[in-house]
Amino acid sequence: MTKVLFVCLGNICRSPTAEGVFHELVRRRGLENVIRMDSAGTSGWHIGAPPDTRARAEAKRRGIDLDHLRSRKVEPGDFERFDYVVAMDESNLEDLREICPKPLLERIHLFTDFAPKGVPTGDPDPYYGGSDGFAKVFDLITQCSEGLLARIIEERHKDDAR
Ligand code: 4NP
């Protein structure tokens, strides 16, 4: 089993979108029993809240339902439980590095590192902008999710060969 945790600031815009998109990619490949995912926020400002209405609307438009998700805060045990802890931007990355036990630091990744070359670093936070920001971030999240899934499948094959 490979476990992935997506992390942003509020866990109501980017990381729940990433969780939903990644889940859909995993489902389409029939890998739901071997790859699991969750999302969390570094801040805890929106604990218990569903994803932002604009994020849910954009996802729904693309055939992905985020309505059941609820915001939670990252907790220390997450670094033990998840194989990949994926930060949506550099600031989330820094915050995660500060609270991560040293031996587990290599589990933390920047989401856009999995995007095709030429994509700018960091998922722009759409929270303070208009709904076109949500469409753009959705596209970026899809590209990064595809790259991340390809990497995980590659790593799993390497492990199988060992
Ligand atoms: P997210 O977006 O980190 O992608 O969920 C934000 C959500 C809420 C806030 C900031 C960013 N906020 O300031 O409450």
C-alpha cells in the first residue's frame, strides 16, 4: 500500500482538489486497493469545513465530487502514516519541514516537482482570486497528479523487482 497526503494552507481549495483528482486517476487505473490518499492543511483555520464552494464547483464541472471532504490539520503522526507528503507550494513545504521528524524529511515533496518541465513552481493559491483561478489551478493539479501517479507506479515496480 502506498499512501499520499496532499497539504495546503487551508485544506479547502488546493489540497482537497488534489485529493479528488488523484483519487479519480487512481480509480481509473484500478489501483484503489494499493494507493490511498488524504489531504490536510498546515493552518487548521477551516477544520471541519467542506471544500470552498468554488473548488467544489470547478471539480463538479470536471466530473469530480469533493462534497464529502472535510478540512483537517496536519498532525505529527501523518509523517509516519504517509509515504508521500505533498506540499502545494513552497510556503507549505517550509511549514511541513519545520514539524516533520528529521528521519522522515524525505517523504516531503513539492507537488509541482511532478509536473512536466516548464510548469512554474508552486500551485498558485486561488483563495483570494476569481473563479478562473480555480480552473487554472485545477489544470495544474491534474498535470502534477498524473506525474505523481507515474512516479509512484514506477517506484512500486522497482520494489516488486527487488
Ligand atoms: P488552500 O486555500 O490553502 O488552497 O485551501 C486557502 C484557503 C483559506 C485561506 C487561505 C488559503 N484562508 O486564508 O483562510
